[in-house]
Amino acid sequence: MVPDLKHINRFPMNNQHMLQHECVYKIALDHLYDGVFITDNECKILYVNEAYTKMSGLKYEDVVGHYVDDLESKGIFKNSTSPHVRRENKIISSIGKAKDGVEMLITGKPIYDENNELIYVVVNQRDISDLEIMRQKLIVTENKMAVVEKERKKKEEENEYYKKQFFNNTGIIGDSEEIRDVIYLINKIAPLDVTVLITGESGGYRQEFCVM
């Protein structure tokens, strides 16, 4: 069963009430998406939830009631978080891998009693594969945005160049976005062997555009 939590002892309860509370905690923990691993202050394993057993590939009875050091000596555990938390007396996080190779964020937290003595170590294991997928998608998006921005700057530089050449050769005066687009389009079309129809009002520089 899940170990009694400190705040439970603040209220008088009979055994039946305590059992009900422990059952509620176990049900709640077993329905978490994250893996939960609880040891006492000697690193004896008191509880693991269902998510942990799925991530680790270990059965509940294979770990609960055993000491972390013993399981490490048998090669079942490797670089466990609980002993590090116990030794350093602080929250410790690391990146590990589940049985199927999925990356997990592993965080161990010390739990103290009212005398500030270590009584439990609670380890949380979170599947971060979705975060990694999101990170990769973000990188792809940022790369695409960089390409678009590069093309935009290139177009601006080309427009500026074509505009100077155009104004120097024709004497047309103008600096609007529409003029820039026309200049850019003309310089793209000019090398091609195609027929182009230019329409517009009188005085609209059609002749000058044709010269280009």
C-alpha cells in the first residue's frame, strides 16, 4: 500500500478510515500518466504505480519491498535517483530511458517529517518524447521561417538594385510598393522570349517599361 502521508496523522482516524485513505491514494497514483516510485529513508522501495511498471518493464512484486542498492547490485537498476536524493538531501533531476527507449525526465524529491528528518524519497518519471517531437517540429518551423526571411531580404535587395538601375535608365520617379513590384516583375520577365501586353492609362510609363 501507499505509505501514510504526514498530514494524515494530524487527525484521529480508526484503521478503517486509514485503509480507505490509502486505497484512495493508490487508485489516484495508479491512474497517473507519470511513473511514481517511493522509497523510505533507507531506500527500501515502498510503492511503484502502474505507469512505472509499464515504463520499466518490471513487475510490482519484483521491486516493492526490495532495497534499491540490492537491485542495483543485481543489475536490475542503474544510476537510481533515490540514493542520490538521500545522499545530497535535495531535489535531483536527470534524463533517463524507459524499457522501450523512450526518453524520460526523472525527478526525485526528499520528503521530511515535522523534525525535518528524511522519511521518504518520491521519484517521478515523465515521458518527454512528445516534448522532443514538439521541439523537432519547432526547429523545422524556425528553419522554414529563416528561409522565408532570407528570400524576403533577397527580394528587397534585388528590388533596390533594379529600382536604381531602372531610375537611372528611364528617369521614372517612384518609390511605392507597387512600383517596386513592377520593377521586380519586369526584371524577371525581361530575359525570357515571351510576348508581354502592358496596359494602363496615358502617362503611366508604358513606353519606358517596354524599353526595359
